Amino acid sequence: MNGTFAGKGITVHTSGKYKVVFKLKQPFGPFLTTLFRFSVLNKDLVMKNIKKPGAHGKMGDYGKKFLLTNDAGSGPYIVKKFKFEEYLRMTKNPNYFLPMDSQTPDELKMIGTTQAVTIRSMMSRGELEISDQWQAQESLKALKRIRGVKVANFYMGDMFYFMMHTKKAPTDDVHFRRAMAWAMDYQTVVKLLFPGAKQARGPVAQTIPGANPYSFQFTRNLAKAKAELKKSKYYGKLDQYPVEIHWVAEVPDEEKVALLFMSNMSEIGINVKVVKVPWMSVVEETANMETSPNIVTIFDNPKYPEAGSILEARYRSGTAATWEQNEWLLDKKYDAKVADALATVNRQERMRKYMELQDYIVDICPTLFIFDKVVQHAYNSNLIDWPALRKESPTINGYIHAGRFITFKK
């Protein structure tokens, strides 16, 4: 590796054979934490496959189109074939620079489906070792009835949110939003609909560094819900302002939570319309303030293991018009606070600022914080070993790393 790269906020250059120097144009406290997301690519290969024109001037598309279906990395596996939205086939990289367990698979195939019938059929025939994480509870129960199939459970910082549009009636009223927060039956969700999950406390999962363990937590209380609703500008004309909630069609269990929400809200006089929407339609509708519905259900997790990742991605103005922020918060005061927190190099002080930001968000209640998700995968225990399930593999701030690699049993 040699040379210098200059991006929008960063300059990178080499110093000697094995040293890389990063110079940031402004402070970014979590920088070291984000480096596990840093990907090294083969420069010559990417440069040969740049498409022009593109969004990056003389660098064209920066090889983006090529990299969608091709491999230019340095990881433990090499892309053999990638059929977009169908499957990805990979083979072991013989030149990988780190040691690998001798029992790791020589070839992997990742299949792009969450269809429960397909997953069960393939698992029962021994054609699938691990399922996706989006199987409904009924599907997981059926999978566990197959000889040798078990279900893996672990927390990865995922949370389930109801994103409430703060610029569209009636969810533009803070008292209306708080009324719904008090009326929601969280315990039924975590005990019956998503067993193993934990009721959320604010916008950041409690396994993530910087999560505030003391943030206010709403519980089901219809008296308080009705009291808040009376403070709302929509009280007395609720029949004129139904609430529309969109759930992601590819995750069937989301419908159950949406229907429970509809039932809970009817107890305080709020009419709710539940709508099933394919994922790509969710992406499209949340790209525009006018087409975004009152509420969108979403699973999300931080891109690096600090609270700042979620606090920026979920509520900063720059992420409005994306699927991560149906809230349309557009709060300049919040933007300044999150920018200040991310610029804080001292870790202890940065964590303190993260906690204050969480209290700020909970107070204005732009979201129903439903639960911290337990990730669940069905897997064939006769064929594979999964060290992470025995807590033998390394974890960093709630993220499971090497332990996610499975090995074949002898």
C-alpha cells in the first residue's frame, strides 16, 4: 500500500511499509471505535473497474457498480458468484492474513430469502445450516421440531421502534405521542410476541456503550394516557384524526405488534389503521415528508458500538428522508448537541453527553421505544458448531465478532 487519499473529512497516507496515518479535518471522538468497519480494497482492481461519469468527479462511481457483485477485499472469503437478490457464493481465501480454524467451511452460500416454507423445507432436507433472523415465532417453533435444529439467541444492539412523524397530524402533538406511549402494552410484546426481548429504555439498546440506564421508561397506564390526551390539541375530535401505522411485510411478527397497538389505542379513543408495506416501499415513502405515514415500524442497530451512532443516524436532521428517520425531527438544537458529543474526544465525557441526548429525546417522545431485540437464528447443531453461543468467542461492546463464524463438526 502506498500513496495518499483525501476524502471529505479525512486524509489518509502511508508511513513506512506497515503504518497508515489518518488525519481528520475535525474531531470525531468515536473514530477508533469505527475502525472495525474499515474495509481495505485492492486499489488496482477497483481503479480498473471505475465507471464514468459518476458522483465522484474523475473517480467516477468509485467502483461502486463493480463492487456490488464483485470482490476486491482482503477478507477470509472470496466472492465466487453473486446473483443479485438471489444468492451469494463464496470460497475460502487461501491468502488470508489471519489464522482460520481448519473446520471452517471451504465454501459458503448465502440465500436471499426469508420465506418460512422455503427455510423449513431446506432445513429439513439438510440443505440449510443457518436461517435468517427474521423468522416468526411460529416458524422458529416448527424449525425446532426438526431433528438437530436449535435456535441461537444473542443481543447485538438491535432495537424495535415505532417511528412517529412529528410534522404530520395528529402525531405532531407531543401530548398525543405521550398518550400513545402510556397506552402501549409493552409487556405483552416482550413476553408473548417477542419472547426473550427486553422492554427498551430510550432510543439506545442497553448493551451499547453510552446507553442511559436511567432514562425515563413509559409503562402501560391508561389513566396517564388519557390525561396526556386531554392536553392534546386533537382531544375532542379524535375521530377526525386516525393514525396510520405501516409495518414491514417481510417481517410477519411486526404485524402482531401493530395489531396490539391498534387494540391498545382504541382503549383511549384513538383510531388506528394498520397497513402492510413491502420493505422497498417503506424506503420510498420515508424519503418524502408528505408520503411518510404517521408511524413506521423498524428494527435498527448502531453502525459502530457506541450510542452516538444511533443518536446521529436516527434523529439528526441529515438523516431525515431516509428509512432510519420517519420522525422528521429536524431539530437544530438536537443537531448541535449530537455534533458536540461526537466531537468530544474524552470518552467519559462523550458518554455523559450521549446520556443527556437520550433524556432529551425521551422527553419529546418522537418514538415509541418498544424493545431491545434478541437476535434468533435456527441452526443445524448436527452439522455446525457456533462458539458464540457458549460465550467463548470475542465480543466488543456487545458486538459478536469472530464468534459469528461457524465451523463444521467432524
